[in-house]
Amino acid sequence: MTSDKHTTHFGYQEVPVTEKASRVADVFHSVASRYDVMNDLMSFGIHRVWKRLTIERAGVRPGHNVLDIAGGTGDLTFRFSRLVGPRGRVVLADINESMLRVGRDKLIDRGVGGNVEYVQANAETLPFPDNSFDCITIAFGLRNVTDQNAALRSMTRVLKPGGRLLVLEFSKPRSALLNRAYDEYSFRLLPRMGECVAGDADSYRYLAESIRMHPDQETLKGMMETAGLERVEYTNLTGGIVALHRGIKL
């Protein structure tokens, strides 16, 4: 979400709108090779549970077309490729070339074949026709988008009528005690882990800051509704540290 028409947030910094995408790209170029290892360490493996719930709520069936935006190293794409089968299609899209390359290599190594496509794309201006996909997911990617409202409108445009958008993202803990503990972990321990494991404390400091700047559960729900989605609902996971939002295009 932009703070005005000229600047936006990059973590806690105010930067020109035109610079955010390149700055985010630098972060993910830096962490791509260690992304999966850090995900497991940062979440103590719980991210796999969050993603499994996303798969269950997606309602994907054989023959469906699925778009996994900011799909990174392909965790959701891998499972979707099994669900849609040979008659379906899954598009793994990411704006970052390094992440897309890591995801493609990982999926090929896992035996994923002809029903997966790889597209370097900006979520704000998706290069697909209207009404193309039965389901769209974006997991831990929306907070890195420069104009989140534009991205939500773009996703809604390419959904088929009756299609579902699922947004899995860090959110606001419901408990004040949990929120304080989460702040301590995010701003003290997370950058140290990034330095030790990925050799990059600054990128993980940005990731912690970007989580704090992301809209809370109700605000994101309203943004999805404004983008044209109906029956928007969300589920708090791990005390609201993460929330899964789901909306339908009617």
C-alpha cells in the first residue's frame, strides 16, 4: 500500500515508488539460495502447516488452472501440480528472476513436469487474459508488492467467475503478550539468524519491518472487497502471526 502517490514503504523507510521493486528484488536475489532453509528456521517448520491449510482451502480439482503468484521456490506449486493432474495447469509466477530460477530447478528435481509453467511477472500487471484461472494464491508475497491494491485488482481480473483468491500473509497477533514476544524475536533474533545462515542480516531486518507495515486482517479484508471480491473471510493462524484470507469472484 502506498503512503502517497510519490513514496511508499520499504520496511520502515520511505522510498520513491519507482525504487521499491528494485530494492525488493535485491533482497530476494540475496536470499534466494538459502530461502527454504531460512523459512524452516524462522517458522520452526510451521510454514508447512500454514501452506497445507492454504492448499485445503483452495478447493483445487483435476483440470483446474491455478496461478501461484510470488510462488518463490514452489512449495504450493508442487502440491497444486499433483491436484490439477495432466489436464490442468499451474503457473508459477514471481517477479524475481533468482527466486523463479530456484523454484524451477527445485520442482524439476522433484519430478514436476508438463503441467507447470514458469512466468516472470509483476503482480500489479499480470500478463494473462481476463477470466483465466480457477484459483490464485499468493503466499508471503503481497507485503512486498509496491501497490497492493493494484495487485489485488489484477488478480481479480484474471480470476474466472466463481474463482478463488487466497492470500497467506504475516499479520497482526491477537494477543498483546504474543505481539511483544514476536517483536523481540523478529527484531533481535531474526537478523542474527539471517547473518549466520544466509550471510545477510539486512535483508531479514527488512522482512521483519515489512511484516509490521503490512495491513492488519480487517484492513486487508476490506482491500480485497474493494478489488471486487465477495464473501471475503480470514482465518488467524498461530495466534494471528499469520492470516489466510479467501475471497471469491462472482
